[in-house]
Amino acid sequence: RYRDAIRTTAPGAVFVHLDAPADVLAIRAGAREGHFMPASLLASQLATLEPLDADEEGFAVDASLPVDDLVTAVVVGLTKRLDLPPAARSH
């Protein structure tokens, strides 16, 4: 539902679904300090997470990748979908 609301306001929105196994997310959530959401809520968050529907522009990225690789995958995916000019691709 929230993505429908976003698409109503921003019809050209491209969604990036960060996908990782629950055990990887649990380790990361458990290692956070001072975060507003406790790791104990991870299971309920994953239960309500909906993958992108066929009519939603976007793509999934393996969020268990190292951060630099994850950022690269997101930039490459967005560049392809947004058809950015070469000068904008390096930023």
C-alpha cells in the first residue's frame, strides 16, 4: 500500500528492494547500537515486507553483499532504469 501512495505522488518512482536472508539481517540488527527499532521486531518486519509487484518499477539487490558492492549494484540498476546520461553515472 505504501508504494501505491508513493507512485500516486511520484509516478516515475523506481523502487530498490534490498533483499537478504533473515539470518544475515538478524546478525546486523543485533550488532546495531542505539537504533530506534529493536532486533526483536525483525520477524514481524519481514512478515509484512512485500516483494515488488510486476506493475511496480524497480529491482531487487542482494543486501548481504559488501556495502561497496551493494552501492554499485544499486547505482547500476538505477542508471539502467532511469536512462541517465554518462556524466551523471559517475556520481
